[in-house]
Amino acid sequence: MNKHTCLVFFCLFSSLTVTISDERFPVNLKLFVFGDSYADTGNWPKSYGGSWQEPYGITFPGTPSGRFSDGRVLTDYIAGILGTKSPITYGGWKSGEKKSIRYGMNFAYGGTGVFNTLVNQPNMTTQINYFQQLIQQKQDLLHASSIAILSLAGNDYATYFTSNHTLKDLSGLTKSVISQLVSNLKRIHELGVRKIGITTMEPLGCLPQFTVFKSYQKCSNTENSIAEFHNQVLVESVRKLNNESDGKSLFVILDLYKAFLIALNLRQNLSTGNSKLEMLLKPCCQGVSKEYSCGNVEKDTKILKYSVCGNPNDSFFWDMIHPSQRGWHAVSSSLRSSLLQLL
């Protein structure tokens, strides 16, 4: 790919390097992760398939690893920026994987939310319960350089609309979600975590599941407005929380919404009528028809019911909801300055 054909977000963020010897990086930093598929690095049981099936993981590590992408996800890049390694998954640790917890632990489960969602996996409160139990088991688990990340990607809202709710009652849901999130932030801090980063919601209307209705040429303003309202309430609540903490920035906003837009460079592409916009908003892996999704295989014939683009590195999105490894690379680069505030 030469400089003339390079997609904007690849050109802007062609490298992501971390100098671990930098004095800003705490020694033996531990990272504790809570959230959904944007942060999950393999907590779902392998028997459930999905992210444990091909073609997930084809870029990294080469086989399915439980990540909802062709490779690395947000957690992996956050760990790198903070000068540490991706922590072991809670599911892996519980199943007896002989991996060290020296880098912390990941409690995130794909498809989950602040409250119960459409998947039968632990919501954020239950994830924090697991964390508390771990602290009780291992008294030396936490230290001064422990950091937590909370990632929310809209599953509470997806569940809400699946239950035939309307936009009219949406503000009530948002306030409920944010109120519980604030309680979660306080609880994690009281358990002994020094600083906590929390993501805003990504521009929902730019996900392929919505742009497909516009031939992958345009984001949906309706879904984006939902994310914007959520983010506005979240930012105000976190600001108030920090003010209550004697002005200390114990809680740091990680603006996924802005990071996605920067990586996609939508404003420039839309204003110039860039023909490559479809490549940005179209997923690399998708079902052969609307009845199927990435990874689906016909049970009896084993015929693949999905297609994969020629090179995942050419796509910002991997499937209808999740960025590709290259997409997360670009997004995390935009979050770097905010992440360094956690150190």
C-alpha cells in the first residue's frame, strides 16, 4: 500500500511503540479489566464457540483466542501503552491455566453490560464480585500502581431496544446505567485500585450493523445521538466524582467516541466524497446473507456461511460490531494521552 492509496487512519497511526523503561511507567503495574467484547481477551467458555471459532484470531495469534476480532483488541493495546502486558483472563485462571497474575486480571465478558443483557454471562457487578473474591484470596494482589479499565460498548442499549422500548424512554435508561456505573467506579476504588479509566460509548451509528442499511457509506445519526447523550451524562458524572475526591483525577475518561471518529477521519471523507469510505465502514468478515454472521458454519454440510476480505489490515471493522486489530491499533493511538493520565 503506497502513500496514495493508504487509508487515512493507517497513515496517521502507522506505529504504536511503548518505551517500558520510561520513568513514567510504574514497576510491576497491574491492570484489572471489566466490561464487554471490546475488552474481552478470552473469558467466554470455548464450548460456546463464537470468538473461539475460525476465522477469529487469524491475524493474531493465528488461531481463535476468544477475542472478538481478527487479532488484538482494545485491552491489548491499552496494556502496551501503559507499559505492561495483557493480563490473564478470569476464565482462564479459574480453569487452571498456569499463567501468572503479575500483570493483573481481565474480567470482561463479550455481550455483557452494566446490567443483565441478552447473553447469560456475568454483568459488570458480578465481574466486580469476582474481583473482590480474588482480593480476599490473594492479600497481596493490589499495590500502589494497580489500574482498572471499564469498557462499555452498548449492550445495555441493545437489550433495551430488543425489548421493544422506544427512544422516548431512553433518558431513564441512560441515567440508570450511568448511576450504576458511578457506583461501580466507587466500589472498585474502595477495593484498593488507585486510578480507573472508563470508556465513553463508541459512535454506535458507525458500526457496520447500522451502516449496512446505507450501503456502508454513511453513519446513522439516530444511533450516534444515543451514544452522544450517554457520553454527555457520563462525562458530567465522572467530573462530579473527581470533584468529590478533592479534585484528584482518580477517574479518567477514555473517549472512544472521539477516537473512533479520528481513526475513521469521517469528516474529511464525507466532505470530499472519498470513495474509500465504504472500505472503512464495511466489515472484513460478514455472513453470506443477513441470516448469518462472521464465523457461522452450516451444521450438517460444514459449508462456510461467511466471507472474509482479502486482507484484514485493509479494514477498520472486523465484523458487524467489532474493529479489526488494525482498527483497534488506530483507536488506541488516539487514547494514548488519556491513558497516560492513569500513570
